[in-house]
Amino acid sequence: MRMLNEQKVMRDPIHGYIHVDLQVVWDCINAKEMQRLRRIHQLGGDYFVYHTAEHSRFAHSLGVYEIVRRMLEEVQSLSDYVSAYEKMAVMLAGLLHDLGHGPFSHAFEEISKKRHEEYTVSMILDETGDIYQALVKEHPRLPQDVVSIIQYRYKKECLNQLISGQLDADRMDYLLRDAYFTGTDYGRFDLKRIMRTMRLHDGKIVVKDSGMQSVEDYVMARYHMYWQVYLHPVARSYEKILVALFRRMKTVYQTDPQLLQEVKMFHPFLKEEVADQTALFRLDDCATLYGFSCLQENEDPIIADLAKRLVNRKLFVYETIKDNKQVEDIKHRVSKQGYDLTYYVHVDMISQRPYAPYSGKNEKDAVWILKEDGTVIALEDASVIVQALIHAKVRKDQKIFYPESL
Ligand code: CA
């Protein structure tokens, strides 16, 4: 394992400092695929709702890396169980887990037809890429091992849990970071306390009974952040227009591709076949916003209008759906104003369970509490609060989005 001559530290508002000792981690941070994440907003279009939500996927990725690094240092039983090589691999998995994100995060997955996890894997395993080169320089097996941790199939379960379990470094960082940068206080919880009470038990990550209150707080933080931030109707309105614009471009691209000459960066995502990681690499927020800016002058009136809406934040208004008549009335009104309903009226249903209990099948879904007598039970069986949450009704929200009347 190659160490840096001197530890690198980077300031971070969430964790104080990010510490880097390993050469391979530093090389990956400086790789072009990681640097691209500086140009991807962590919360996609949420900065149209929360004006300070300007933080990048790059900052979040460093944060996940730092939480993993601290867990490996702090949790003695975990530290003893994994080799130095595995520590390196899991820290890298934390750092690299979001490489494959497109612009405007999850909405973009509807456009690209490929999930960001799959793009992440193709980017890490792309032999021509900087990341792959940095990893193999350290160890020939490293790209594969990092990928298998990200895909939750590494042989030591606890390493997978650290990156994508119910109580993983990814969620812990994004909740704290998104709460900080949106100015909402709901996402806060006691990360230090959770780390102090984490243990390794039978190869799994568990939390001691005495840390349960901080885990409950974390579960609640997640619930509130979903409704306050991630599923905010204005952010959903932005996403509806984004997806509608790409759908319109796809149609126009088939019949009249020269109308889209100016926006070559979008072409791979308008074709039938799924775009590869090189096309995704080129498409960051800057390229996308430049594209929208050009499209404002497009000859196709729908493309021009939707692009203007995105650039100038003239988003769709929304109503909570009560009945079918309301939906039909809105469609009728919007259609009378001359709008094409395919692009201008969107019905959207979302639902969220406050906490999904462990089904007994997928270890990934469990949070384990270590009781004082040494037994291990699922969080929902240990906590009355979480128990109440799993019996709570699934919260549903059905909205209709459409342009404001002229
Ligand atoms: Ca993430």
C-alpha cells in the first residue's frame, strides 16, 4: 500500500476535515471521473427550491469516504476483522460509489434508461479511464473488489453494509450534508454517537442498545428529509419538465434531427440504444444547462418553451389530486389553451413507508441492535418508535402538474 509522504487534509463543513493518507485515494480524487462530480449538483434541481442547495456530488463523495474511514478507525472490532487491503477497497467504494450520476440526479435515470449504479460500475471498469488506471496501479484486483462492494456482493457482508446498508455511510453523509445546504434542520442526527456504539458481531455491523436513540433519530431524519426536500413538489415540477423536454427531443430527433444540431451532447440520450459511459461522462450540469440555453431559440415551439421554463424557472403549478373530475377539468382547460397534453400535463403518485422492516430475506434491509445480554435483534423489535413507524399508514401523495393559465 503506497502512502502519501504527508497526509492531505481538506476542509469540510460537515466533517471538519477529510483526511487522505493513501496514494491511491489521492489519485482517484484527482482522476477526471471524480473531478467531473464537481460539475454535478448533489440535489439535482433542488436548488430551484432551496436556493443554497448548490453542493456537488464531489463533496458528498468525499464525505462518504471520510465516514467510512472514521468507522474503520473508530470501531475496533471492525478494524480487527478486515485487512489493510479491504480497508482501502471499502474507502474507495465510498469515494467512487456515485461516479455514474448524470445531471439532475434521479430524474435523469428516466431519460438515460440506465441506472446510475450501472454507469458507476462501467466507469470504474473502463480500462481507458483514469480511475481504472489508478486502481490497478495499486493492485490488479482492486477495480473488481471496489465494484463488488458497491454492488453489495463482497464476501465480507460488513463491508457492503458500510456502503449500502440501512445504516450506511452514503445516507449518513447525504442526510447531514443536504440538511446543512438546504437549511432544513430535520436531517440532523448524532453521527458521532452512532459510530461510538457501532460494533462488529458475527461478521455484521450492529449498534449497541445504548446507541439506539441516535439510530431512531437517524430514521426520523430520513423520513422528514424525504418529504421536506427529496420529494418537494417544486423539485418534482422541475423534473417533470426536464423529462418532458427530453421526450420531446427524442420525437423530434427521429423525424427532424437537424433541428437539434446545436445540442450534440444530448444525442446519445435521444437514440434507441442505451448511451455508454463516455456519453455520460461528457454530460455534466454545465453541458446540460448550456444545452437548455441554446434550445430556448429552437424552431420546435414545444422544445423552446420547455427549455425556457427550465432556464427561467417558469415551472408547472401543481394540485393534490382529489378525484378524476378534477384531472379531466385540468386537462380540458390546458388543452383549450393550445398545449399538447403529452408534454404539459403530468400526473405523479409517490408514496413512502416511514420505515420498512427487515423481511428476513435481505440482510441489506436490516439494522441490528446488540442487547446488553449479547443477543441481536432487528431495530423495529428493539425500538417502540420504529415499531410505531412500521405500523403507520404508508403516506401517499398524488399530484397533477400543468402550466399556469395564460
Ligand atoms: Ca450517494
